Amino acid sequence: MEAQTYYAIVEGAARSAPSQALSLTSIFLQPAVVGAAIAGAVAGIGLLVNFYASHRLQVQRLAHEQALADRRFERDVELTDQKSRLDLQLADRRFHSEIDLADRKHRLDRLLEQWRRRLDWAEETLADFYSAAHAMTVIRFPGGFGDEPEQREGRDLEPKDLRAFRDTYFPVLKRLRDYNELLNSLHSKRFRAAAMFGPAATEPFDRFHQVVVQVTVGAQALMRSITHSDVGTMPAHKEKMEKRVWEGLEDPDPIAKEVEAILSQAEKIFSPVLSEAAPSPAAKEPAELA
């Protein structure tokens, strides 16, 4: 009984299997099912294409960014190198510029110092010439000042006549001694004048020294008794010495005229220096140095 039932079930299943297979085939062949399948396939293909395209774009973007980063790095290195070279050039130029400026400043300071020294010395020397000319006027003044004769040593031991004419001419020698420092200082400047202004600049110093010598020799001669004798040419010699010693005994006075000429010569040498402008950076150093 059980065997019969089993066989019946198997036989029934065998008979129903073709109909079920036919039913599934008909289902899959339905237009809706086919359309859905095609749509699914197209969607799947689209996803694959999109994935491939997205992956390819991503790879290209990464490659482009890598190339851009490499170029940027190379550019940064190049710019850094250029900046370093420019900084070195700028530092080198600044260094040389500072050296040049320091050299120009030193040179200008030297020029200014030389100009100031020439100016101060020329002004001082010209003032000394004026002072010496005034001193010569005082020295040769024919009158007496106070007790000048009484300051002569040994006058009380001299005969009256000898004391009288020596007292007359002694003040000239005393005044020469009083102004000796000024006159010697002026004469000592002739060597520096030659160094600063050339050898010709010593001429007014030498000429003034000759004036001092002439007045000194004249006064010393008049202090000797022989000069006041009537022997031979002594009267003419005495007159000549007195014209040297006393101002105004002769018109024009040769000593005063010579002093005036000396002052004019000194002014021509030293006065232009007083009006010289201060040197500029482009000025050249003078050949002669003080």
C-alpha cells in the first residue's frame, strides 16, 4: 500500500514537471520581465562605466596634482636659488656701497679739515701782518711813551750829552723788544706758507723781516756816539738812519710805503682763501698739504 502511494506521487510529479517548466519560461518571456532585465543590465553597465570613468579621472587628477606639485617645488627651489643669489648680490653691493660711502666721507672730512686749516691759518697770518704793521707804526712813532728813556740800564753813568741822544732813540729799541714775540712769530710762519701756498708766499714775510732789520739797525746806529759826529759822511748817515727810525721824516715815507706794499701782497695771497667755499664731495685734494 505504501509502495503504491509512493509510485503515485512520483508519477504525478513526473506528469506535472513539464507544465511547471513551461510556466516559468512563459513568465521570463513576459515583456515587463525582459525590460526589467535589460534595464538592470544597462544600469549595471552604467555603474561600471561610471566607476571606470571616475577611477580614470581620479587617477588623472592625482597625476596632474603630482605634476603640479613637482613643478611648484622646482619653481620654489628655483625662486629660492634666485632669491639667494639676489640677496648675495644685494649684500655685496651694499657692502661695496658702504665702503665707497665711508671712503668718500673720509675723503670729504680730510678735504674739510684741510680747508678749515688753510682758512684758519690764512686768517691768523693775515691778522698777524696787520698787527705787525700796526706795531711798526708804534715802534717808529717819533714821540715818547711815559718813562721809556728811564728804563734804559746804565743811563745814569753816562755823560749828559751821550745820555740825551741815547734817551731819544732808545724807545725804538725798547718797542722792538716789546713786539719781538709778534715779529718773530710772523717771520717763522714763512715755511708753512711755502708748504701751503708755494715758495712765492714767503716773499711778504721776508720783506717785512727786512723792514724790521732796517729799523733795528738804524736805531742801533743812532745809539752810537760816532753817528752823531761831524766827521766825513756821518751827518748824512745820521739823517738816513733817522728817516728809517722815525715815521714821517720823509714824504713819502719809504718804510711806511714798503709796509703798505707788503700788506697788499699778503692780502693777495691769503685773502682769497677766506672767501673759498667749503669743498664738495667731488672736489679734488690740493697738491700741497699743511
